[in-house]
Amino acid sequence: YRNGLMVPFGSGAQPYEGYNYILANAKPDTSPDGSPANVVPARYTSEGEVWSCLVFAVDRNGESLGTLSNEVTIGSQSWAQAIQVDKTFTDGTPAVTQAVTIGWRSGATQGFDMGIDADLPTSTPPPGDPSGPPAGPGATGNGTSDVTAPSGSSYVIGFDQEHTRLTTDMRPYGDLTAWYLKVELGRNPGTCRIRWDDLALPVTETPLILTRVDEGPYGELYPVSGSAVDMSAVSEISIGSAEMAEILERADRDGVAPVVVFRISLGTGDRSQTISLRYGWNMISLAVEPVTSDVQSVFSFAGEPVIVGMVWTYEGGSYVPVLRARAKVGYWVFCPFPNGATFTVHGMPTDGTLALEAGWNLVGPAVLTNVFTAYGAYGMTSGNGTVNLNNIMTLNPVTMAYETVSTMVPGRAYWIEATRRVSLPLSGPPR
């Protein structure tokens, strides 16, 4: 896959026709063109492209479900940004400055990369240290578990089960993504400041946005309205006294240690969309551009997938599998849970236009849209003759039958037939 779409190789290949490489017992040692076996020839790749593979097992009984490989960006580019967390305390605990590093790097993945990412060092309390956990069966003192120091720790939340607290977290180069900075405020916190210097973004037109987020009852993270700041416009933020008092009051009420979490998003604002799936096949769309667009990240809740199998869209007259999800594109997904599933997508805002090709299109709106009001100038009876507004269809998730609509709702997907390539606006004259 190149940038989320299957790649046709060689002469005579059909659109979206991939090439199956046998990974076990790879023979011969060279390909017919003389290049090493099972290596994508360089003529197919360009700087900045994101490549990945779908890997599956094959035997005489058939093929297994595919597993998506790590993504690799062609090139050797990198970008890193250091962020400092300064904390003071009211009980005499010395002030601390803790640092984390985020960024992009060619060859990195969304998970933990040995030699690229770095874990927060663990500490072992001496026997009898009240900051450590109690002794367990067959153990003395406080054991050897990592503990939270009186000053607390600051780290990027890692989503690899064995690497959840990172001081360095690099992601694939060129991938719009987000990091979650968790600040443990420690005992008796006084002040907290997050600062950064020499912000040098790898793509100047893409903002780096810092937003405070609150944790929901199931571990989901919700942006705090009005808290988003453009990190290129300021060089630090502080938790004010009123905000600190609110955090401490909530922690005391819930019986937990006081913490604050920030989402640092490259290429996204303070936008999110919640989508509910029913058991079985669902025809859906996204109204925001996902921060992390690979389908395994988009269609998940608390790190667990809410769908099984491939994600399908309609392109060039047929269904094709995709590895990356985009806004305003219709998708077929299968939810395996009898009670359905709900998930939230964080992403960039997108405009309300819809790009159509000649023929049938599977698309979804970014905003609630009355088709006759928004697209009246493009109807068959308008003299423009571009779109059949009387035959825009969606899937009824209860009856699993198609029905025509006059209003399109974000999150749903719709079949729209056009006579030519056209970009439908929210309003305005034909283009």
C-alpha cells in the first residue's frame, strides 16, 4: 500500500491490483529485473510516501485475515521538539523541571520503537519508604515496582502495553498525529508551567496545537472547550490557581492522584466526532480529518478495535480496501459486537464541500446539509443537470435497506450520482 491505497506493479496491472510477495522461503535471490527479491523497486517510490504491507498466512485451506504492518516513510527526514514541564510545591518539595521530546522520524512507527523512543526511567524505593507499595506475599519492604515521586512524573502516554510512559516518542515522518502529555502534579502542588523553545515545524502550514483534555469514565479523552492554543503563537502556558484548585478538588473527591493531560496535535484543532455502529455492516463517513488516519487507530475505542476485517470504499466503479480514513468519504465497516460500539475520532476541521466524480459516489457530509437548499443549483431540473437530487440514498441501519433522503447527516454515508466531475459547495452558484 502507498499512502493508504493498494499499488499496481509492473505493466498490465489493473488498478488497485497488488503484488503478493512470499515472505517464507523467498527464492530466487533476485527479482526478474535483477533487484533483490521481495524488495519494492525504487522506481515505484518517491520521497515522503508512506508504504505498508498487508500480511497474511496461506495454506491449502485458504488465507487468514490480513494484519497491517508498520508504516514506513520513504526518506530519512526527522523533526524533534522538546517540551519542558516546570512544577513547584507548597510543602518544601524542591521545584522540578522535567522534559519530554516528541517528533517525526523516518522509520518510526505509531508504537514503541527500540533505539528511537525512550521509556521514563523507573525507580525503586528503599525498604520502608512510604511512597512505595506495600509488601506482597514472599516479598519484603516495598518490592521493586515503579513509584511516583513526591514531585510526580511528566511523560508522553505510550499506547504499547509494555511502554506506556515515554520521555521520547517519535512518529512516522509526514503522519498527522497527536501525542498525549501527562503531568502528575505530585503532592501539594503549587504551580505548573509547560513551555517550549525554538518551535520549528516541519511543515509551516500545519499547526501544532496544545489542548487540555479530561479523562472520561472509560479512559476516553475529551478536549476541554476553549483550551486549545497554537504553539507557534505562544511559548508557554500555565495552570492558574483556580484551575489548580479545581483539579485538586476533583482528585480528592475521586480518591486519585492529581494529574493533568494535554493533547499535542500536529495538524488538528479542537475538533472531534463520535460515531455509533450497529452490529453487522455499517455505511459511515467522517466529518473531521483524523489526527491519526490509519484505520486501526480511527476505528478503535480505548485501544481496542470496534470493527473486523477490511475497511472498504467505492472508487473507480468498484469497492476497494483502504488503510487510511479521510473526511467526507463513505466507508463500509463491519462491527462484530451484538450491542454495537461507539468511538470518537479527533481531527482537523474540514470544509463542507463535496467532490464528486462522474457516476456514482459514496460520500458523507461534514455538516448537516439540506440537499435541495445547498445543491439546488446543481439539480437535474436547474439547467445545470449535474446531480440527481431526488435519488440521494443512504442505508437504513435498522432495516438494512436503502432509502432516499433530502437531508444528509454527518457520520452517515450517501450514494450520489453525478453526470460529471463537480465540487458541490454549501451554497452558491454552480462551478
